[in-house]
Amino acid sequence: MKRPLIIGHRGASAYAPENTMASFKKALALGADGLEIDVQMSKDGHLVICHDERVDRTTDGTGAIQALTLKELQKLDAGSWFSKEFKGEKIPVLEDLLDCLRGRNILLNIELKNGIVLYEGLEEKILEALGIYRMEHCTVLSSFNHYSLLKIKGLNPRIKVGILYVAGMVRPWEYARSIGADGLHPIYYSVRPEIVAGAQTHQMPIYTYTVNEISDLEKIAGMEVAGIITDYPDRGRNAVDKI
Ligand code: G3P
Ligand code: CA
């Protein structure tokens, strides 16, 4: 049986401030095979790694990312809210992470955060950055906005995209194929044996999120999914190593 890849959700967000370089480094140190990150766009068109559309929850600032310039965003402390130990962590730009991962055997899952704010040109900019850093081959793009995935496949049919969804989708591989997607990114509790079997038959890898409890990790690790997205890469590693 092929072991699932362990993908650090927003890095190792149980141990370090999510979506910071400290979190990404921690995930890799804990044995993650890949990283899941969230990308938004600043007022002046830079790709920044942040989960929320606003900076309020994860920095010492306030405001919408789309209303702040990169210079304004990078003045913010994105670490202290988590712990004093991380004071001074910055909101990373995508290119910083791509530069750091270039040439390493790491799967990068970029989630486009364009379900609430429809950032003009987000897809094009991400593809351009991946091209510059030659990271297309080891990246999977995902989004809850499936129109965006459709657009990406139109721009670059070779790039891998996966549909993010919650639960209740019937034969998700058929829907995914219909929009040209390459994989399924369901919430973990909707991953049942018949879904795994159908996805395998249709050559659709499953990357499931966000699996944090040890019992859930052990259950999913035994289900032949392609990847497990977790805040605890160490727990994920242990679960997979038991197979
Ligand atoms: O990878 C999927 C997962 O990250 C989606 O949920 O809210 O954590 O971005 P969220
Ligand atoms: Ca995400």
C-alpha cells in the first residue's frame, strides 16, 4: 500500500503561528512531505500568505488585505498572537516560500482564497510565480471557488488542481473531471471507503483536510488516500509510519 503524504496545514499550525516561515520550517522539521498554504492579494497586487481576508486575527494590525499595501502588511507582527517566542514573524509573500522550497522534494498545496474576495488576476500571478521558480511540477492548486480552478486549467492545463469541498458530494470524481480538475480535497469526515474506491478507479488522488486527532489520522492513514493535511505533521508522520 502506498503511504499517504503528510501535508502541514498552514505549516505546523499547532506549534507555530500559521502561514509564517516559522510554521513552514517547523512542519518540515517534524517530517511533513508537503505544505498547505493560503494565498491572498495585497492592495498593490502582491501574493501574500494568510488564511483570513483580514489581518486582525493573526497579526497586531487591523484591516482587509486587499486594502493594505505589501509595505503596510510587512510591518505587522504575525507571530506574537500565537506566542511571544514568535514575535517579529512576518506575513510571507509567496515568492519567499517558493525560493525556500526550490529544488527540494516538497509538495506545495496552494489554496487560493478567492471565495469571499474575488482578487483580480490572482490565478495569473500565482502561475507566473510558479513558472519563475520552476515549481509547477510539485504544486497542487486548490480552492473552494471552482470557477477559479476552471480558469487555471484554461491558463495552464498541465498544472494540477484539486476541488475543495465539505461533504455530501455524489461521485465527486465525475464532477471534478467535468471541470478538468485532477484531484479531490474533501473534509476528512466525508472520506468513506466507497469514495476512496471510486476515486482510485477514476485515478483521482484524494488530499483530505484537516485531520488532527490521532484516532482520525490512524483511520485515514489506512485508507489509501494520496495526502493528509494536518496541523500536526508529527502525529501524521507517526500514523503513517504505523501502516
Ligand atoms: O486544505 C484545505 C483547508 O485548508 C481548507 O480550509 O479554512 O483551513 O483554509 P481552511
Ligand atoms: Ca487552507
